[in-house]
Amino acid sequence: EPPGPGAIDFGAQSGRWAAFQERHRLSCEEAARLLLDAYEYRGLVKHTGGCHCGAVRFEVWASADLHVFNCNCSICTKKQNRHFIVPASRFKLLKGADNLTTYTFNTHRAQHTFCKTCGVQSFYTPRSNPDGYGIAPHCLDDGTVQTIVTEDINGKEWEKAVREHKTIRDMSKP
């Protein structure tokens, strides 16, 4: 019989869909979300990570081969803030919003978020990409990163470096 209003007809895949949901104990909505995530982010992997104490946890869709920036601006040097950039749509805070605090300085565009308990900054909102996130690769859980290529960026001359960089501002675009 045909599916009711709003239902999806999986045709010959109906049994496979039901078995998948049952095997993973997923609701129809949760299974659909996994399917859509996999399709939408084809070629990317889901990394998970967080701070040292575990109060802050996140997931991020990015390549298994990371392009990491090593900036020499004053705060990145002090914090050893190496990071890769992703669009906001590919980042999800799983827990710990109430355990984050933010530090800003100078233009106040960069939002340096860190855990109130352990002090670790596992991600932040970079000045170069305020519509995305800078993710600390060393805060990712093991098993999803294949390679890391590190690019030095001259943050001491931030405006010039960002203006001359051919791709950095587009890294937070979906």
C-alpha cells in the first residue's frame, strides 16, 4: 500500500532501511539525519573532539586531510593556536555551551572561546572567518585524521597576510 502523507516510500530498500534503524536503534528522523549528513558532506568525515576535561564536546565535518594554519600573531603564538577553518554549518557543539567563556581583544572580531574548567581552546571564531570556526586539530579524537599539512601565516601583519592569501576567506563558505 502507498505510504501516508509525509511518509517516504523506500521501495525495494524498505527492509534495508528498517533493519538499519533497528540495528542502530535510530528513529526515522535520526536515520534520515545520518543519510542527509552523509550525502551533504560527501568526501568529508565527521571528526569529534573537545577540551581536556570533557566538559566541552563538538563534532565537525571536514576532510580527513587537514590544512592547518600556524599563525604568528600575538595570541596564536602565546597559545600555540594551530587550527583549520570550517563553515559554521559543518560545526556542532554537542555539549558545554554553559562551560565556555570568551576572550577578545583589539578589534574584538575573533572570539577566543575556551573551557572554564580546564582552560583549553578546542575551537574559536577567527577574525579572518567570522562566519566559521577555527578548530584545533590536537583537540580531535583519534582515528579520523589522515594527514596534516601546516601552512605558516604572518599574523604579525594580519591585514596584509589575509589580503594576499588566495583562499583563507573562502574556507568558511559551505
